[in-house]
Amino acid sequence: MVLAGFCAFLDLYATQPLLPMLARVFHAREVTVSLTVTMATLGVALAAPLAGSISDRLGRKRTIVCSALALAASTALAALSQDLNQLIFWRFVQGVFTPGIFAVTVAYIHDVWSPAEAGPATAAYVTGTVIGGFSGRFVSGFVATHFDWRLVFAALGALNFAGAFAMARWLPREQRAARAENAPGLAAALEHLRNPYLAATYGVGFCVLFSMSATFTYITFYLAAPPFHLAPASLGSLFFVYLIGAAITPSSGRWIVRYGNRAALAAAVSTGIAGVLLTLVQSLPAVIAGLALCCTGVFIAQAAASAFIGHATDRHRALAVGLYVTFYYIGGSAGAAIPGFLWRVWGWPGCVAMIALVQATTVAMALLLWPPHKPVTQELAEVEAP
């Protein structure tokens, strides 16, 4: 389970520490090289709704392992890219294969283990997602600093191949399969989109990953420039702040239970706004502290939003979560691309202004469109932190 989470998020944001280097290598604008992030998350958003249906037919374990192998192959092939367009293409392909791991694994856990055993298995999986998301950025920054940037994708591809073969050997095959014929269709999806509580939650998810993606994509350009002059290895090391947020976030469940989803989300997003404003201080410790606050705020906001889905509807909840994943990653794609136009004119302060505005919009949607405060029973969020 740890390896499943690790492989699912190893590649997705791995190019973030490389963006300033890729801009120099390909003589491209920031918004253009940011497409290496945008297209990966867009691939996730497009493929995520299909992953569950495919696993219903092929089986959970087979889908997870085949997706991991396809992800490893497309990552390795990215090392052969001769220009930026080829690299962007392979990044999109990586995004398409990623949901076959993360969108299926939660369902796989409940197929294989009893309710008492599912909790530890899911905890192991989520731990793997955090380690994978950090490791992908750290490895890419380190390898690009000391070797050729193409070797980044060779190294990540090798790690993915190793993980895929280990999962093929060690994951037990599920004993019971989902019934594909009972899968909800378009009418159920439209019903969810007409549900005002769910629609607001999808908007919140869009804004949450927009903020995260925008922050960690364009902060690399800010820190690669004067007065910081950070190399890719140092930029990759910045993602240690993820581990701080991941350590604090588990306690957020108690806050959600005690104060309700709206209050928890508002507090989390306020923390994120304070963090992104702190990055404007031209001091590396201040920037690191600001990024740690951003991570913590986003992770808790994600927990509050995904936990609310189960209370927004009692019908076709798996589909409701799938739609949330789609909007969530569309937001990530937009966050990696749109701030680039502000960067060209106003630099990092312009990006910060947009991020703060999006985060304020997140709070406004929750306060205006979610129901009044009502403490809820803590539920396991089925969508991982980015």
C-alpha cells in the first residue's frame, strides 16, 4: 500500500523544481514550461472518472499494476524528449495513467481487507502518497543539478518500474469484484452537479488545488532569481515543508468534528493566505515558513472539503468523489498555467495577489453555500493531499 501511494504521486509534480532550468534550456516563457505541470494534472482530471469503471472490468489489482507499468514506461520515454513539446506530451500521458493507481486503490483496500483492517491499510497508502509527492520533487531537483535533466525521468521511471513489479508480487488479489452494471451514469452525474452543496464543494476543490499548484509552481521562479539564486536541488529540498503539513493535518479531523466543515475550512484557508503573504518577505526562512503554512492550510482545507462530500449526498457517493477529483485536478491545471500571465507583468507579487483572491473565494463559497455549522462525524477523506 505504501508503494501504491508512492508511485501514484512520484511523477505528478516532479517538474516543479525544474521549471527555471527548463525555461533556460528551451528558451521558453514561464507559462510555457509550466505546461509540464498543467498537462499532467489535466490528464489526471480527464482520466479519473474512467478509472473506476475500468477497474470494475479488469479487476482492482490488475488495473493498479498495469497503470503503474504504463506510468513507468511513459516516464522513461519522457527522457528521450528532444524538445519541450515532446516533454509536455509525455507529461500528459503520465497524468492519464496516474488515476489507475490512486483512484482505484481506496476501492481496492475495501475489497481486500475487513473494515477493521482497512484503516491501517489506508493510512499506509496515504503515507505513501506524501512520501511519493515529496520524493519526486526532491529526486528531480537533485538529479537535474548534478546530471542532465533527462536523467530525472530515467530515474523516476526506474523507481516506478520497481514499484510496479513489487506491487504485482506483493499485493493480494481481491476476492470480490465491483458490479459494473450497477455503476451510475450521466443522469447521476447531472444530479450531483445540480446539488448546490456538491457544486459548491467542487468549486472549493478547484480553488484548493489551484492555490497549491500556483504557489509551488511559480515560487520556483521567484527563488531561482535574485536575491535567492536557488539551484534545482535546493528548490526540490523546499518540499520538505510538505512533511510538516502532513504531520499536522491528521489532527484536523478533531477540529472538523468539533467546529464543523465551514469553520475548519475558513481557518485552514486563512492560514494559507497568511502563508502566501509571508513569502513576499525576501528572506529564505520567512519563505520556508510561509510555504509550510500554505501546505498545512491546503491539506486541512482538502480534508474538510472531501469529508463534507459524504454529508452533501447519500446517493452515488463514489461518483460524487470522482467528480470532486476531476474538478480538483482541473483546478490544479489552471493554477499551474493562469498565474504565468501575471508573472510576466508583476512577478511573484502578482501571483500572490491572485492566489490570495482565489483562497478568499474558497472561503466565500463555503460560508455562503455550505449549510450552517453542524459538527460532523469524522470520515476518511478519499482524495489525497497533492
